[in-house]
Amino acid sequence: MYVDDAVALVPSMPGRRVLLGVAGAPAAGKSTLARSLVDGVNARLGADTAVHVPMDGFHLSNVQLDRLGLRDRKGAPETFDVDGYVHLLRRLRATQGRTVYAPDFDRALDEPVAAGIAVPADARLVVTEGNYLADDGPGWHEVRDLLDELWFLETERAVREERLLVRHVTGGRTEDEARAFIEASERPNALRVEATRSAATRVLRLSDGTR
């Protein structure tokens, strides 16, 4: 789904690169959509034509969150290295002729992993996804102008929060702890993200179980 639209964005000329952003509230299904787009583009146009670079690689480490007193707000805008993310997007737009390395996020560890993703020099489409790609807060307001297109993935709140509950319980929280975290952090974050919908190029609504 939507692979045709992603293929249409890929530049025909070597040496050019397009950045496609996918925004949406927590657990809307952004990562699954991004991976399916990348896999679909590469199946049609060749390996490494497209690469998935999630914003989640710029989560602050748990050590830094503890130092800042933000561990219980993990996932909020202030718990990311937005300047690092913006710098990476600029490098991806400007760098040609060599590989660019980007951080990834390990959900099992609940930590970012440095240089976990390689963007080959000849990659022509980068699909990046995250909550705050359309946000107008400090630092975040620079992201939108670095993207060629921004899609917003809209998913019903009940569906998202059920996914979040499973995610947090699987990650080690009790069900009560997970529900409390969703109410205190994930839900306010989602409301902030949903308020940025109008800044997107297009709004997608999936009903196929995308996670």
C-alpha cells in the first residue's frame, strides 16, 4: 500500500536523493509503513535504492534521561536530540559519494544504537519517520523544510493505545505501570502530534492492521 506513490518520488537521475517523512502519534504504525515502503521500492528498483532512517535513533539514552529527570517523559519532544536529527537530515540531503551512518533504536534494550543504519551513497530515497516531524517547537521546526514530502499516518486512539499497552508490558512494565505511562506521557504526546496534521503533504488512514 502506497508503494506506487513512494516509487514515484524516487529521482530518475543518479546523485539525487529525496527525503520522505512519515509522522504520526505513538504506535500509529509509522515504522511498519516506512519499512513496507522501503521494501516495496527496493523490490522494484533494486537493493539500497531506499533506506529507512527512524527518528527514534535520536532518543536520549536512559542515562541522560535520568540525569535530566525526564525518564518518565520518554518519548516527549524534549527527550530527543533534535539538533542531532536535523544535522543528519542535512547530511542526507547534501552528502554524495560516501555512506552516511545513522543511529537506530533497539526496543529490546530501550536504547539508541550508534551507527546502526548505513545509508549508501547511491540511495535515492530515505524514508524517515517519527512523532514530531511536523512539530513547530524549538529545533523541530527545522525538520519540515528538510523533507521533500511529509505524510501523516492517522490511526484510531483505541487501536494505538492497545498497541502501546502491549509494547510497554513486553518491555518490562506491569500492566498498571504501562497504563499509567500511557495516560501521563503517551496520550499528551499524541495530542501534540495530532495537532500538527495540517502541516503534512497528505494524510493516510490505514485499516489493514499496520502496527
